[in-house]
Amino acid sequence: MVDVPGRLRVSSTCSIPLAELSWRFSRSGGPGGQHSNTSDTRDEVRFDIATSPSLGPRQRARLVERLGPSVRVVVSDERSQHRNRELALERLANRLADALRVSTPRRATRPTKGSVERRLAGKRRQADRKADRRRPDLDR
């Protein structure tokens, strides 16, 4: 994800300088013994979308609408702070890329003749099955 030194590549049109990210490290919870009790391996990275100069106005508007004014990623998966830092950058880039993606609007289409016939045939089969379960009518 960090192919240009000092920049986080989010998409082909968006990359963020690493200087705009703020990091916080703390002790990771859970088991692990002496090493994890003394190492700050849990990583938290924040990116302030609202004030970032590296985003264009449309990108900023889309990100603020979908993620809010800032985005935060917390990682404590690995025992190494370096590896958790890499994972945090990956997850941040994925989250930003997903929010920047423009989905194509769905075009309404009519069901095919075959699909309508299959649906009606299934409904007929189900009605016949339920009719067979009824008590026979002796008045006829």
C-alpha cells in the first residue's frame, strides 16, 4: 500500500502523506506473558478527513458523508508493533478506498417470460401440495 515513500496509496487518484496520520500506541489486551505486558503493540491510527489538504473537494465530501469527519483504525492482531502498524495502514487504505468507490445505479429490468412461468408453476405446485393435505369434502 505504501509504494511511494512517505505516502499511503488509497486508489489510483488518491494518496495521503503519512505525515497527515496521527498514531497512538498502547498495551494490547489479552494473553501473551511478559513481552506483551511491557510492549506497546496496539496501534491506533487516525486520519482527519475534514482538514486534509491532500483530498480534493469531491473526495472529501464523499468521505465525510460515508465515514464522518475523521476515521480511526485500531489493530492489535500481532505481537509486533511494526506488523500492527502495517496492518493498520492496510485497513485504513481499504476503508478509504471502499468509501471513495462510486457504485453504479441499478437499472430496473423486467423479469423474463421463463422466470415468470417458473415462479407461477412453483406457486401452483405448492397450492396443490397444500390442497392434498386438506380433509376430503364429502358433500360433493
